[in-house]
Amino acid sequence: MTTHLDVDNGGTRIAYTDHGGDGPPTLLLHGITERREVWDPIVQRLTTDRHVYTMDLRGHGGSGLGDSYDLESMAGDVVTVVQAIDAMGTVHLVGHSLGGMVATAVGAGAPVASIVNVDQSLKLGSFKAQLADFEIMLRDPQSFRAVIDGLFALLAGGVIDPAEMARVDHLRNPRQEVVLGVWDLVFALPEDEINAIIEAALAAYVGNGVPYLTVFGVEPEADYREWLAGFITNAETDVWPDQGHYPHLVDPDRFVARLREFWAAN
């Protein structure tokens, strides 16, 4: 039975769904501009052997707006939900895009059973260069939505089934203040400072042994595996070539099989 719930974190209402299912608690985190229903094809496959939850990050879907949209605030929202479902230390986090970054931030400061990061490089410094050409248009209310739509069409790569992409786009609700708030770190600081902040946060992983898997649909930077392993020694990095930004939705059966393999080995 599916149950829709919410919890308060410092005045911001965070909406989440308990999808039921037998097995370890597993919380799925969506990407920027999206909402928890994007995970529906994965939820359907996981509830046979997992107790599955989804949530809307602040400023997305049914959750409220916040004073801040930085990683610390969003990670705090996740921790609040995990505490509400009484799964601290036992929850498995699966996050796509922004959700992958948030899941990583949670694991740096709170006990989790494992983390799966879907197509989100943690090298945010390089992301700055990619966004640079779009910043002015993203700050313009008149061009904001068109730029967002164009960016995600480009990221999708044309591989995902058109009907599935239409479903995701239908669920997309870009709020300018939220997107700019999430990307403020990238816009505001030079690349070397961004990298220093991320690496300082990742230092919390050194020696903690949390199982960590990244599934990329697009090839990451050439040295990414080695760089990540310098912080998360047992990190696994899969690359599914030419799957675009949504490898979990391009082939959900393959994705769920990979999750189960990863969890079984850890």
C-alpha cells in the first residue's frame, strides 16, 4: 500500500511516499527540477524485495520552498525523512543527478547502509565551465524555462524512449529561484574553490567503508575513477556508454539488476 506523508524540517515541509515492500529500507532521490514520481518504473521493480521510499527535495514536487537550496539544507531534509522512517544507519540511498549529490552529502555526515549515485559527477568544478554560457539566460525569467528544457533535452541524449522522456518532462517543474539556489555554489565561486569544498566534504568518507556505486550514462572525466577512489576507497564506477543522463530509465531492468548485484556484494 502506498502512503503519502510529510515531515517538517526547520519550517520547510518535506513530502515523501512510503511504497511498502519487504526488505531493507531504500530511499530514492530525484534530480533537479523533477519530483519523486520519476522513480515509478524503478519502484515497481524494487518493492518485491525492498521497502521503498521516495521523497521530493525542497522546492520540488509536493515539498515546500526553503530559505536555502544548498547541499547542506537538502541533506538535512533527507536525514529528517530517514529519521521519520526510523532507518538511520540502515537506509540505502539511490540518487539521480542532484539526488546523487545530495545522497553523497548525506553519507558524508550521517550513517547510511550504501549509496548509489546515478550520472552525477562529484567534480563540480568542471560543471562550472559547462554552465557558464547559460548563466545569463538562466537568470532571465523570460528565457529561463527554454534554457532548462534545452539543457535536459541535450542531457537525455535521444536514447531514452520518447514516451518515457515525455513522462519525465511532464513531471518537471523548474522553479527559477530553486535552480539558481542549487547552482549558486557553481556560479559564485571559481573552479578551484569549488573543488576544494567538495574534496573537503569527501574527506569524511576516507576510511568509513560505506559501499558506493556510481552509474554513468555518459563517460566521466578520464581520471574520475582514480580521483573518487582517493576518497571512497571501495567506490565502484560503472559507465554504460551512450545511455545519456537517464540510464536508470533507459533500461530499468538492467539498472535494478545492477542495484541488487551491488547490494548483495556489500
